Amino acid sequence: AGSAGQKIIQSHQHRCQPGGLFAEYPSCYEPDGKDDRGGEHDLNQLGFEPRLFEEFRTILSQPHGIIVVTGPTGSGKTTTLYAALTEIRTRGKIITIEDPVEYQINEITQIPVNEKKGLTFARGLRSILRHDPDKIMVGEIRDPETAQIAIQSALTGHLVFTTVHANNVFDVVGRFLHMKVDPYSFISALNCILAQRLVRVLCPVCKTPVKYTRKQLLESGLSPQKYKDRLFYETPGCEACYHTGYQGRTAIAELLQLSDEIRELILERKPLSEVRKRAKSEGMTFLREVGIKEKVLKGVTSLKELNKVTFVE
């Protein structure tokens, strides 16, 4: 995303107005009315399953709190944050601090991190708060100082979007607590955690139905009794997909919302396995389950592809 994003910024950026953020950060910019990414910034186009999509969209309407998106590098976190900000960009003043600014978003002020000049996420976030935004995006929380400022921002009436590197929603809780933030403040500020992965979409021209052997099903953590007669799909590759077997990518995601019971478990420092168990009892669907049900069994992607990005449970 880096070089392509920089080209967009260089060709279309419109510097922040003198006397505002520009006085502090000449490299910040406001868009010039052009929206170069179009559909890729549409929440509807990310591939979330319907229930999660509606729940996440509802959370975006909350006036304050922290929304955390997590996943490994290349899992589409930034695209999801941009889509979320695009969804709400007319609902107040939005400022971001990013490393780097990958794409401009119409009606949003974006500031690139510049650690060589002392502009870290933490310093940038403090500066943003002086300009009275309604909503803030912090590209990534990497250290205790940034985590603490983000939490305080959420508790004082701002809606904060950010990412954290973790494998799943429960690991995010552990990451924050490991940064020695105040557990009560963190839990009070947290609106939700969304974990996601990207899987490649099977080529519609050459995808072929297959049945898997008992051994193949067991290796993927699937019950042979339940899935022995189910059709799965694979692709040999063809000219339409340049012999890759795939065309495009789609997201799978899990969403943790914090009930009073889950908040209590976290505050009591119960094992994350207990938090997970409680979330499941409240109806949460985990990444791999979503992938099987919504992407593999519906012929959107292959079991082999899902196995690359989620753990067999």
C-alpha cells in the first residue's frame, strides 16, 4: 500500500490550513474533494457476515469509546478503519495520526507520523486533542504512553479508532493489560474489538466441487460425521484467473462486545480462556467458525486457504 498510497497523497493532497494543525505539522493534509479509493472504502464491500456487519455499524454510532481492530500484517486492518471513518465522516470533526498515511479520505484531516522529527503517535495524539476533534484514529498502539492517552481520550468524550497487533480479540485484552494501563479505565473505555483476516476468493470460472476424505477433514478440525457429505470447492486455475485459482480477497472477522459479565471477568484478571468461554456462551462466533460457515461452505474460498490464516481448533 505504501508506494501507491504515497502517489495518491503527492498528487492530490491539500495542506492543512495555516494557523491550524499546519502550524505544528506542515506535512499534515486535508483532502481536496477527490476520493481515490471509492468502493474499497465502503463498509458493505469488506465481506463481513451480515450479523457482524450490523453490530459493527451500530457501534460506529456510539459517541465515545475505543474501537480496536486487530490482526497480523496484511490482514486488512487499515482498510477496515478507513471504511469505518468513511461511514461516519459527516458526523463531526475527524483527525487521524498514521504511519504512514496510506490514502486520503474526503472530509478528514490526516497527519503522518515522523519519528525522526519527534512526531510519535503519542505526541501527535496529544496535539490532535488540542484541536477539539470528535473522532480520532490512531494508526497503531505500540506503547503504554499512546495506550494511556487513547484511553483517556475515549473517557473524555472522543470516539477513538486504533489497531493493535494480536492474533485474536482476546489477545488484545492481554496486550493492553501488559502495557500496564489501568484495567478499570481500559474496560470502561473499550467499545469493541474486531479481529480479522483476508482470504482469497475462488475463481468463479474454474472452481470445482470436491468431497474430502475423513483424514482431510480431521486435519482441518472438522467432524467427518458432520461434513463427510458436504461439498467443498477448489480451483485448478484457468485463463480467467491467470491460473492462480483466485480472484480478489474478502475479509473474515470476529467481534467482541463487552457485556457486564465479560468486563467483570477481565477486571478480576480471570484467564482469557474464561473470557472466551463466556463470549461464546453469549453468542460470539470465532474467526475460524465464521470462515467455515460464511466463506468455505458457501464456496467463496477454499478450506486450504482458510487453513493458512486461521488456527485449527
